Amino acid sequence: MRIDGTHKPWMIGTAAAIVLGAAVYIPYALKTTAPGGGTPIGLIFGSMALGLMIFAALLSLRKRFPIWRIGRARIWMRAHLWLGFLALPMVLYHAAFHARGGLTAVLMGLTVVVVASGIAGAWLQHTLPTRIFREVPFETIYDQIPVIRRQLVAEAEGHAADVTQRMAPATGPGATVVDTLMDLPTMENEIENFRQFFDNGVLPYLHRQGGRGSRFTNQDWVHGRFEELRRAFLPAAWTPLTAIEEICEEKRQLDRQRVLHQWLHGWLMVHLPISAALILLAIVHAIGALRY
């Protein structure tokens, strides 16, 4: 969900509701000896806050049953964001900015956490898709990343075999004499260095999920290392060497996509359970207030 011009009416409406609530709360707080949730005005603010929380929670049901044609999904997302945010000032007006009692303090704290995590989630959903598009040109379907990683390993092994084949000395009749007469280098040391680099560096990096702690996550270092190999090898091996470098870059981008995807969805691990706890405790609080 991107924060664009379509959110402007929601932002204006939310701001107007906060100002209107303040216009009601300030005279009420000045004229009332002990403003709080038990007063008529406090109960109204509390009912509004609970209603906003329950409405925001309905988004989960809307997502679980997409065939329900009850409003467009984008409108539900905007309402969830802005009306969920509006619940915080309503809670503060309801409690008169004081946490009286343990449950009230917990509810106020949970409300702040839920709203803050919701704002963080909205920011991530607004910014990360652009970052993924910019930083991950090789973006693919997230669930297919392990499959593609295995394909990259197979491709890299094929290109590595091509490198050694192109640089290995000829073995046919008279090949040694021809190589000697033409002063062709044998390249045994270079080939051995490449094999060690590939077996001990490239392959482990391609096999592992993620690249944390690996020097192959540094694009400049990888490019410099392959530049050294290209300078040491004959032009015949440059094409498969470059292909292996591109495979390492694709793997680095897949790791980056995986991290950004986890950021984009990981915040829900905080937002959803705390939101559920908040609504449950708010209902308990409301029932208790009505009974006593």
C-alpha cells in the first residue's frame, strides 16, 4: 500500500476528528473535577476507541474471505490505517491522559505499540517495493528463491568446467610440441587458483541461504576478484568467468530480496498478536466498566 494522494481525504478527516475531539475534551477536562473513563464524555470516547479498534480488526476477516464483496480492498486498507491511528487519541481522551490502574496502563501501552507498529508497517509497504525494484533487478517470486538458487549452483558448475576446459593444455598428438613452439602458457597454477576460489568461495556462497558474513555480499570485492582472474587468464575463458560473476550477483540480489521481503512481512509478527491482545483486553475492560 503506497501513501499517495488518495490518502489525503483520510488524513484530513482523521485530523479533523482529532481536533473535534480536542474541542470537546478540553472544556470537559477543565470543568470536571476528576475527568476519566467513568464519566459520560469519557465513556463516549472509550466507546469510539473500541469501535475503531474492532473496525480495524475487521480487515483481517476481509483478507481471509476475499470473495466477500464488501468494499474495495484498497479502501479497507486506507480505513484500517487512518481509523486505526485515530483510536490512539480517542483512548487518550477516554483516559484523560492518565493510566489509572494496571489494566488501563496495559491498554494504553498496547495501543501505543499497535499504532506505532502500524505506522512502521505502512512506511515499509510504502518504501520497500520501490527499493526492491531499484536494488533487485533480478527479482523473482519469493517462494521460488530456493529453486532458483539450486539452478544457479548447477549453472555455475557448468561454467566453471568450461573455464578449466578452455584453459587446460591440449592433450592430442603433438599438442605439447605445438604449445612449446607457439610459446603458449600452461596455466596450471592459474587453473588451480581458480578451482580453489570456486570450490572454497563461490560454491559455498551459492549453496547457502543468505550471505551474511560472506565477502561475496560485497559487489565491489566480487568484481575486483573476477577482474584479477580475467587478467590472469586468456580471453578464451573470459566469457564463462563473467557468467559466474553474474551468477554471484544474481545470488546477492536474491539474498537482498529475501531480506527486504522479511522486513516487509515480519512486522506483522509484532502487529497482529499485539492487536489481538489489545482488542481482547479492551472488550474485557469495557465489560468490567459497564458492570461496575
